[in-house]
Amino acid sequence: MSNIFQAYLMLGVAIICEIIGSAFMGKSDGFSKLLPTFVTLVFYAVAFFLLANVIKTIPLGIAYAIWSGVGIVLTAIVGYFLFGNRLDLPAVVGMALIILGVLIINVFSKSAGH
């Protein structure tokens, strides 16, 4: 496996860990429930560890743009399905623009390190 492929794979796992951590944060009741708080901290720690390793290969700005963009969209989707959070039209349009931005970075930017 190439370094760039490994880095993007690691970034994907980091994003998934961040989403799981965020979902459990929603269940932690302001960090007053021990198990969801513990799960939140563990998954965030793993996510940041992986992100720290990703930026050895992918430039920080690109990695963070992908991390935050994909994380925002997927966390909103998880919130919609698991917690009943509403997503109105402006939210959906905004998330579509975020996805478009991440795609543009990955397809067209020479900074993305393909």
C-alpha cells in the first residue's frame, strides 16, 4: 500500500472515530454519565492520534478540510437518524456545498498530495 493511500485510509478511520466520539458525547449528558464520557474520550483520542499521523503525509490544511467537512456532514446525518435532529433545506444545501468543496480539493488541488 502506498503512503498516500494509507494516509487517506487513516484519515477515514479518524473521521469515523470522531463521529462515534461525537455521538457518544451527545449521550454523555454533559459528561455526567461515565460510560458515554469514557467512550467519547477514547474515540476522540484515537481520532486525534490518527490525524496527527495523517499530517505526516497529507498537508495539514488539506487533511483538516477533509476531516472537518466530512465530519460535519456525517455527524449531522448521524444526528438526524439517531437523535432526531432536524435538517432543513439550508442545512442540506450547506452540507452539499461542503461535500462539493471536499471533492474539489481531492480531485483538482495539487496540494492534496495525490
